[in-house]
Amino acid sequence: MNAAWQRGLYAITDPALTPPERMVEEVRAALAGGAVLIQYRDKRSDPADQRQLAAALLRLCRATRVPLIINDDIELAADIGADGVHLGRDDTAFVAARARLGATAIIGVSCYNDFSRAAAAARVGADYVAFGRFFASHTKPATATADLELLQRARRELAVPVAAIGGITAANGAALIAAGADLLAVIHGVFGQADARSAATEIARLFAPPPQRAVRNK
């Protein structure tokens, strides 16, 4: 897998926003809008249904050369051959995930507003760390708030990509990128919108380099 996933829009599914019957098409729209990483996150569906849908998303992502990450479920990731897994505070330990999924798997770790957790994850070989929430979140309204100084410190001290999550939209994401975020992890800001492709496009554009000013000959 190439390194294109390390900077850009990280779109995360939510069955409340993207029901199973619409999820493939909604993820297709996010990919068309420029998502560089997709996470399948579903904590409530039947395991058999999860496997079927995750496999369908993996086929879609493979066709567009975008990695598919599975939230929490290491065995599901291993079963379908997903590109990696995202681990939270209460998930299986990183070392066990690496042993199960192999050296090439993309393994991300939620670090909330805890820099020491991120530093520890980076030391053991996490492929990215995620901080947040940064803004009011529909998905995790009670999660502790992270601040821009955390991203600035991560940019200075960590050698892995840094994701920001929590209430992110095209209107507020630029400040996070400027502070040090490599990835904007977005749920409602993409899949909670009327047009997921347009919403994804607007966020993906935040990562575009500024236009070069023409230099006049003297």
C-alpha cells in the first residue's frame, strides 16, 4: 500500500448515518470526493452482517487503491484481509494486533487528549495516532476536548502521521491542518451531509497546497 493515505481526509462510517443498504454507495461517494483512508466502524450490527459489508467495502477500496481500516475488531480485519485496524482505549493491545495482522498492517491508536499515550503508541510501532475530539461531536459528545497545542507538539515530537477527530468540517478543519494534523478523521461531516461526495471534496481541498504566486521578471 502506498503512502498516499498518510495525509488527507479519513472518512469513518457510522451505521446511524449510513445504514447497511446505503453504506457502499456512501463510501463510494466519499472516495470520489477525495478520501484517502476509510474506516468501517459499526458497534451494533450482527457479526455476519458486519463481515459481509466490510468485505464489500474492502472490494470497493481495493478498486480505488485506498486502505480500509476496521474499527476495534482485529479478528474481522484478519478474516477479510483488511488493510488495518484502529484501536481505542479499551481495545486489544497494540502488540497483539500487530502479531495477528502482520508487519504491513496499518494500525492506528486513539489517544484522545493524551500526548503520553500517543508517544507510547509511536514507540511500539503505531502507524498513526489520533487526537480528539476538537469540536462538538455527534458521535462522542462526552469525550474530553483536545486543543491545537497538542497537534503542534505532536508535529514537533512524533514521527508518525497524526489524525484529528471530532466535529470536523470544511469550515473548521484548516486550523487543525495548520497546527499539525496530517489526517482529518470525519464521520458526520461527510456521512451526515446530504451529499457525501461534495462534503468530502470540500474537506479534501483543505489539504491542497496554496497556489504559487507568479514571479514577475524585473
